[in-house]
Amino acid sequence: MSYVRTSVMFASFVLLSFMVFYDSVIFRHSALLVLVPLIPLVLVFVAAPAARTIWSETVALRKTFTWWQGLWLLLFLSALVFRMRAAQDIDQSPLDIWAIYRVGLMLIVGLILCARLLSDRTKWLSVLFSGTLGILVLYPLLAMVSTLWSVRPSWTFYKSVEYLVDLAAIAAVIGTVRSLQEYRKLVNWTWTLLGLLVATAWLGAIFDPADALLGGQTLGPLTVRLEGVMPSVDANSIGEICAILALVALNRMLNGPKAKQNRGWYAALFAVSLVTLFVSQTRAAMLAFVVGLALLLILLRRAWLVLAFGAVSGFAVLIALSFTDFGRTFSNFLLRGQSVQSVQGLSGRMDVWQASFDAFLQRPWTGYGGFAGSRFVVLPGIASQGSASSALSTYVDSMLDLGIWGPALLAVVVVAMVWFMFRATRGHYVRSTDRPLAVEMFVVFAVILVRSVVTSNVVGHPALAFLTVVGFIEVARRQFAAAQRMEIVRRAA
């Protein structure tokens, strides 16, 4: 049977390749002439093996779909961006049709949470103010207080409530699930939603390549970078999601409880995620992937792979630099069409951060109001960042918004999360069967942490990946505390 299956796959690949190359002359976009011939590879060696796994998972999801997965879906949908607005656009029209769409979905989420709390079906309020989540919730509460002195009070109040609803949603999930095994459903659901978001970008590359494959400048050897069109997804976000998905797939291949059963699917996901990460040309996400990969191999006690990979890569690079034009090609890819001075300025981020620091010195103790400092004070004065919505750093944003209290609060949260997950991967707090999930969450958080230096991905709406990691920590902590209480009762009896 394996011989027949291999023959059929090979014949399909040959036939599809012939059809694609025959018909590809209708395309005039240079990038499509490269991407279209990859379709047979994707259809035969990725889509076909993955179809069975996707179908079985879809059937299982339909049978076991829970109310909190629906709530998570509403949060995901509310964050989809269908238009970009600068500060002046918000001033002229605070509530356009897409803003109403977003506010409406968040209102539904808030009503569901309130209804379940008042009916005593989900006691999420006590969960919200305990553990790591209890520290993190201080951020939107402090931001809400800053409405009193904010440069945009209405904006600060709404964004604070919005983030508070996000935290309440993950608190409701934590208060509902009874074990990490059950919490895996939310983890898988999060990766599914983020993967679908990346898929929309590739659909845009097929149907609207002029907008999805950003060109108009020399972008190294690729000449384009992938961005989402409908909904709008910037290349940096695509790169971060793909770095996360690639590491999740690799961890599950090496360390997952069903590694052998789903190895083909995760191998395909790993390959597609890496290709997409490369096409997005997101340098910070690539660095985050490398950091996450090294951490994963160390946590799996395969540090020798890190050393072997480093030695082989170093030797290969030495040969390539000596006998090929690899050095120039690689530098062109890293520079992405920019000058060395521009890259040293972190693609304009240094200008934004310098202006942010100057503004911070004027209000070091109070800031300019939650979620308002960068968008309404700093960015309007920088022409090159007119369409940006943040100061391109989680910590710079928090500094502008809440003064020194913002980054200090986030630093406490980050340290607490890193310490808990490190101990969890060493065998504390979680059972041996849940350690692969602990490793996965730690590696994902490493990606988020690296990217948080150059983007606002922790306190934005909705930071699904970050909140999923926070939820894991709280579910593990509560499960561990419950086990300790049972042990005390057993000993007393």
C-alpha cells in the first residue's frame, strides 16, 4: 500500500507541476512566478497528509466545542483590522463602522461574562485577582485611573476596559477548566485561530498580490514581503505567529504525547511556518525563533544538538562565504533594502524611542494616560510613523502611558512568569504528562518576550498568545494547590 500511495503522490505532483507551469504565464507579478510553482508541493506533500488530521480534529472540535471557546473566538474576531487609522482620523471620526464592529463584539463578550458571573455559573472574579493574573490586572486598573489626567480620556477609558475584559475572559477559562489536559483545548484553539489568520495572508497573496506582497522597494533577494490584506495583518505579526507555530510544531514532534501519530502534520506545519516566516522578512521574529529553538533544545536536554547545529552551520557559512556570493545575498536579505544606518536605527524605532523618552521626562510619574501616550503624543510628530499605533515597544509604550509604574509592573509579571515556567519544565507544579505543555508554553513565551522589545504584544487587544501562557500558569498553579490540599487531607485522615 505504501508503494501505491507513493506512486500516486508522485504522479499527482508531476501532473500538477505540468499544469501549473503551463498556466503560470497568465501571471505578470514576479513573485507569483516563484510562488505559483510551489502549489503542487503544497497540495501533494502538505495539504494531502494534513487533510486527514484537520478533518478528524474538526469533527472532534465540533463535538466538544465549549462556551469559552466561543468567547475566545469573539475576542479574536474583535481584533481583526479592516482599515488603518492615524490619530487625526480617530479625532475626526471616533466611531466608524469598523470601530462599532469591534466595540459591539467586546460588549457581547462583557455581557456574557457578567451574565455567567451573576448567575454563579462561572466564578471568574476571584480568579482575576489571584496569582500572576492578579498582578497583571493592576495594569488596566491603573490605566483606568489615569483617565483623570489622560490626553485622550475617552480613548484611555475604553482601551482600559477592553484589556480588562480580555483578562476577565482568560480568568473565566481558568475558573472553568479543571486540569491542564482540559486547558490544552484552549491552547490548540489559540494556535488554530492564529494559523487561520496567517492563512488569510496567503489567500491575499493569491487573489490580491499587489497589496499582499509588499513591494515598491528593494527588499533583498525576495523583493517582496507578505502582509495580510483582508483582514489587515502586518508582516511583523505574521512573523511572530509563524515563529510560535514553528516551535510548537517542533516541540510536539520531539516531545508530544502523540508525536508518532501526528508527525506528518506537525512536520508540514513546521515547514510552512518557516517558509512564511522567511517570506514575511521579519528580523525580530527570526531572532525570536532562534532564541526559542535554542531554549527548546536545552529544555529537552538536547543541548548537544545546539552545539552540533552551530558547528555545522558555522562550517557551512564559512564555505559559502569563501566560494559563493552567499555573504552579499544574506546581507541584502537582512538589510531588506535599507541602509546600514537605518538598520542600526532599528528601522526608525530609535527615533520613536528617543522622542518617547523626551516625552516621558516631562511626565515621569503619571504618564499621558493608559494606551494614549504614544498614539496621541509621540507618533503624530514623527512623519515616518504616521500610521503606527504604538511606540514599537511594549515597555516604551507602558512608560509613556503610566510613567515608571507601567514598565515596573510588567517587569514583575515577566519575572514571575519566567520563574514559574522554568520550575514547571524542571518537574515542579505539573505532572510528568503535562511537562511537554510546560515546555511549549515556555518556548512560546520566549518568542513573545523577544518580540515585546520591538512591538507592543503584551498589553494590546487581544494578546491571545500571551494570555494563553498566563492561563497555563494559573491553571497549573491552581491544580498544584488543589493536589497539595488533597494530600494534606489524606495525611490528616
